[in-house]
Amino acid sequence: MLDLQGYETSILNGALLTIQVALLSLLLAMTLGMIGALAKLAPYRSARAIATLYTTIIRGIPDLVLMMLIFFGGQILLNNSLYSINEWLNEWFTSSNPNHEWTAYLPDYIDVSPFVAGVLTIGFIFGAYMAETFRGAIMAVDKGELEAAKAYGMSSTLAFRRILFPQMVRHALPGFGNNWLVLLKTTALVSIIGLEDMVRVSTLAAGSTKMPFTFYMAVAVIFLFFTSVSTGLLKLVERKFSIHAR
């Protein structure tokens, strides 16, 4: 049994925070992934170009670098934009109403929380991987069935909901599961931007107690538990969606 020197509650709270970041990031990644997949398969060249550029950039830059760029660079860009907008509003209202002193109501500075930055970054990163997974799954669906649905008078929305989506899910599940497991482990990166997840708590505890092996082993065991549970649930879902295929 690992002796965590009284840090058990802090690490468990950090583990809960890790799960929250992972689930919210997954929701964002699925949304971006579906949009990206549909854009890549769209008949519009501009949509395909934007989606391709998005997936190419994300898959070509390390996750750690993207995390730092979005957290630090994003805050600088956001606050510089707010400053410029405030200056423009002040000048515009002052020139329009010289006798009226105007003060812009936009905040001068917004501090992006590590939690929000972590969710946005991880969701943005894995949205690119989900886009490729969903695109491959959509292409695996028999086009003849979609043509039959159209011949029966189904609308595009109805055909997507009744025919394309259920079969797409079955084809996408293996890749989706792999992306989820990698995403779950990628949440460890949020510790570098100051979020008090279990990795950061363990790092601080290891530095305080001089017991790095103990605390990092605890984190490893918790991640292994999360991935094992996820793998079991994914197998159940795959079994359910593969019933009709069998």
C-alpha cells in the first residue's frame, strides 16, 4: 500500500478534475471532429481546404507546444484585442459626442483560467483526430443505402439520423476509443499551465516529501484504472453496435 503522507484527498480531487477536463474536452473534440469530417466531405472546395489546414496543423505540432501557445499566446491576443477595441470605442464616441466623456465598458484584462485553456486546447487538438476518424467512418458506409433512402423520399437530415449516423458510429468506435484513451492521458499536460490536477498535486507533494516514486506511481495507477474502465465500457458499446453487423 502506498503511503501518500496525507495527500490522498488532494490527489483524488485532482483525479476528479482530470476526468472533468477529459470529458469536456471529448465533447468539444467530437463536435469539432464531426464538423471537420463533414467539411472534408463537402462539395465546397473552401470547406475542404479549411478542414484540411486544421487537421494538418494540429497533427504537425506537438501537443505540449499547442498547449503553451493557446494558454499564453491566446491570453495575449485576447487582451490586446480588448485594448484595441476599447481604444477604438473611446475615440469613436468622443469624436461623435465631443461634450460627452465616454468610457468603454469592456474589461481591460481577461485572465483565462487553466481549466478553460486546458479544455479548449485538448478539445481543439483531438478535434482534428476525431475528424479523420469520423471521415473514414462516413466513407465506410455503403453509398447504396443512402441513395435508397433518397429514393424513398427521405430528407438529408432523416437519412443522416436513421442510416448514416448509426452505421458511422459502428465504424468509428475503434478509432474513437483509441482517441479517447490518448486524450485521457494527454490531460496530464494541463499541469504545466497551473491547473491543480492530480499530476500537479503529485508533483508538488513529491517535491515536499522527497518521495517522487510513490506519488507518480499513485498517478500511474489512477490513470491505469481510468483507462481500464474506459476500455471495458468501449467494448460493451462496440458489442452493442456490432449486433446487427453479425
